[in-house]
Amino acid sequence: MKKICFATNNDSKIAEIKLLLQNKIEIVSLKEINCIEDIPEIGTNIEENSFLKAQYVSKKYKIPCFADDSGLIIDALKGEPGVNSSHYSGTRNDEDNINKVLNKLTNIDNRKAKFKTVITWYENESFKQFVGEINGTISLKKIGNGGFGYDSIFIPENFDKTFAEMTTIEKNIISHRAIAIHKLMNFLNN
Ligand code: ITT
């Protein structure tokens, strides 16, 4: 089976993606290829950062690789936190980031938002990108203990609970990441 590196330092993303791939692909982590340095994420949008992570790892470590860059895009905040989702509050702390979002949305009725994932596949100097999106709303407060990141304030469309109230299997049926991964799998199978 071909070994592919998933260029992320986020263990929750690895857990979600391993469940989605069901051993159809052997994933190696950054630690397993001894990539312990910070990968520069200096792009101005999610597409660019996804590309930069995949390109950096594939070129330097000579391995086929994919990277996932994701963001929460909130209508009433003109698309924020978007590409800045991981450090929206000025720290990389999930609680701080969530509190900043909830504070900014105080007394705002329009709570529409979407999660977006861009996966970049990079191999032998060529690349391809796959996008997954899911619409939803931002809850009034944090609800649920599962998931990671902004999961406890995101209620996907047609549901009445947050991602953090779902199991990983439930989230994986509908999530932005799952949509992008299925597109990557179709591409790799062809
Ligand atoms: P890598 O760059 O190492 O993959 P990261 O956690 O920095 O890990 P992103 O830049 O893609 O990943 O994530 C931006 C932010 O969005 C970060 O705060 C994540 O916790 C959050 N996030 C990403 N996917 C999410 C999801 O499915 N549910 C909730 N929050 C998510």
C-alpha cells in the first residue's frame, strides 16, 4: 500500500481522516517522517495555506502528501475568522477564539456561517485541490464536549445540535472535511 503523508499537526484532524479513509490508504504523520519544524502558513487565503503546507512537506521529504487548511466563515463578520481561524484571538487557543467569535456576535441576529476545508494533494511537483463546505449557524453559547476547534459553536444546517454534540462518525457523514476527502479519494482511485 502506498504511503502518504498527511501534513498536519492537529491530532483531531488525523483521527477524523483515519476514520474516513478506513485503512484504504496508509497515512503517515509529520512526526513519523521527522518533520517537527513549523510549516510556514503565510498565504492570504485558505487555498494558499493548504497548498503551502502540502508543497513544503512533499518537496522537502520527497513523499506524496496532502494537507488540509480549514476555516470558519461567518456572514455577519464579513467572512471572519476565515484564513485567520487558528489564531483569531491572537492566540492559538480554541476557548479564546470561540469567545472572540461569540463576543463579536453579541446582539447580532444573522448567525449564518460555513466551514470550509481545502485539501491539497501534492506529488512529484504537481498538485490538485479539493474543496468541502458545510453551511450552518453559530450557536448563542458553547454546547457539547466532542470535536475540536469551533465545533462547540457550529450547528450544521438541518440539525439542531452542534458538531461538538455529535460523534466523530456522525460529523464525518456531513462535514466539510469529509466532503473534501471523498473528492480526494475519487481522484486517487481514478
Ligand atoms: P494544521 O494547520 O496543522 O493542519 P490547524 O489546527 O492549525 O492544524 P487549520 O489551520 O486548518 O488547522 O484550522 C484553522 C482553525 O479552524 C483551527 O482553530 C482549527 O481548530 C479550526 N478547525 C479546523 N477544522 C475544524 C473543524 O472540523 N471543526 C472545528 N474547528 C475546526
